[in-house]
Amino acid sequence: MPSAAARTPSRLTSSLVGWQANRIEDPVARLRFLRRTLGDRRVWDPRTEAGRGWLRAHRTKVVAACCGVLLLPAGALKDTLLLWQRPPVVTAQASVRRAEAIPNVWLVEQKEEQEEYSNGLRVERRYEIGNEPRQFEVYPRGAESAGSGQPRTAPAGIVFHTTESAQSEFAPGETKRMRVIGAALLEFVRQERAYHYVVDRFGRVWRIVRESDAANHAGYSVWADGQWTYIGLNRAFLGVSVEARTEPGATKPEATPAQIHALRVLTEMLRSKYRIAAPNCVTHAQVSVNPSNMQAGYHYDWAAGFPFAQAGLPDNYAAAVPSLWLVGFTYDPSLVNVTGEPFWKGLVLGEELLRQNATAHGMSVTAYRSALEKRFRGLLSTLKTNQQQVKEKEG
């Protein structure tokens, strides 16, 4: 779930900063500008005196920005045809990784209310519930189009979340209160079918939605590995959420040592059971998108600070963000303010791959992004149709 505290810039602020940033060609310079500018939000926030002064001094630019968003690039149809006629550009996002060792974890004992595994993982089952069966399509990398998907039922990855729920101090005197809050959270998550697993404040692992079914954890989302593209991760990936909250002014949520240990053994079990590749173990901030404005980073949970190393995973913050280079999304400038350097690198790489692919197709970045957006919307339409068919079949 997103952190409300993270979204401090207003819509107008983000639009103005984004307009100015889009005029900077170099992706690294653009991101440096965003971090420098958003570091002093008073200058860009029209709710402050400094912000109103800036607007008065730059009213001409503001008018130009508002007019610019109404203009469509010329030759859009021609550029779209070029995108389909030219062979897709193959990138090396995941292909350069060495062959990885999948953990070897097995079920030791299964009871009605719990399971135990060979690596010490214990799964609590008292809140376990079913949902819609897991059925989804994956698209071959470089050939993403409606009708090219291949059916799957086994999860292909893991998305890590934070609950952003009510918290109390993690101290002995607050134990009773933490248990009450935790129980209410589990009931809510169960009702909403929100995650497959929740790791509570004490490091206990609770299964909510059965692994065979989809959970409502990722909404609109995009990811890709060396072979496949995934659109809509509710069905394609498992959702694992840590009971934690990003406090105002912080850049990352606080996880207890017990929670970090639980993340490791749970991740090992799931990767072993479903042969999940490490590059497909990512955070919600990395995969979340908003199709209404074509911006990545719609949710900010684990935008920074996820303990990849402690969870036995590579630093996936360094991976080029697929929603940028593969399907043409941009991002809200305020996202840069909360990600930190690791995820910032992924944004830089995503922007640079988009630029390289546009050049290889003989198109401008704007036209190439527009063509990718049209392709994405076709895939999204197919996804919605398939999901509706599954619901009707089950109903």
C-alpha cells in the first residue's frame, strides 16, 4: 500500500517540475534536477508564499507548459507503423546475470493451522482463504502484442509490499496493543484478499490468500525478465506484505530484525517451490503504474530500503524499470524524492534504454513512447477481457 506521507508535492507542483524536467535531454541531468528542485518544495508549491512568487515570476513558462500538454506529435500514425515494422531491440536487462542457484526448501509438516519447512519457516494458516484461480498470460520479450500471450498458472515472481497500517512503538509494554492491531489488520487483509502473505511485527508469517489463487495486491503493474513480459501482477506474482509503515519524513519503512529474517525464509520457500528467478522478486514501487496518466510509481511502498541482501536477493533496485523502457511510461517527479540512489539508478537505466530503443527504431523519444503506450493499452484491454471471462466461468 502507498504511504500518504510520501506524496507531499501537489499535482500542479509535479506537473510544473515534470514539464521543466522533460526539457532536459540527458536522463542523469534530468534526475539531478528533480532531486535538487524537489529538495526545496517551497519554491514549487503554490500553497506557499515562495511558490506563489515563483509562479508570478514564471507565468509565461507556466502558460506554455499548459498549452504544450494539449499538443499531439505530428506523424504519430506513421511512427506507430515504424515501431511494428522494425524488429524489436533486445536489451540485456536480465540476460547478463549468471545462472543462479534456486534454494532447496521442502515441507516438513503440515497441520490444519500451520506448516513447517526445512529452513525453519513456519506458516500460520488461521486466516487462509481462497480467491479467483490464478490464470494469466505472459508475453514473449520483443513480441508483446494482443494475442501473443501464453497461458500460465504457476506464479512467476514475488512483489514485496508494506501494509502502511496503524503502528505502535515496538517495545515490551506495547505487546498487547501490537497484537490487537495485528489481528485487526489480518482480518482486513483477509476480507480484501489483499496479499498472499503478511509478515507481522513479531516476524510471524501468515498465509492469507492461497498460493493457487490470485490476490488483489498489485493492481495495474508491469515487470519483465530476460524472457517474458508480465502485465497485471495480481495473478502473475505472489504478494508478500510486511506489517510496517513509512513515517512522515522517512524514506523507508522500518522492519524489525524478526521480519527481515521471516522475509528471507519465506522468499527461499517460495522460490524453491515455484522456481522463481531472483530478478523477479521486486517491490511494489518498482512495478506499480497508473494507466490514467501513464506514470510509473503509483504506489511508493518499498520505494527505498527493501533489504534485498538480507532476503538473499540481488539489489533489484539497480534493474532498469521495465514500465519506462518497455511500455513507455514516465514517472511522477515526486517519486525521485523518495527512492534514494538505488532506485534512482533503475530510473536512469530505464530512461536510457527507452532512448536507445527509440534511436534504433529511427523515431523520436516522444513518438516512440506514444507507440509503446498504444501497444500497452492493447495488452491492458486483453487483460481485462481475460479476467472478466475467468470471473464469468467461475460464477
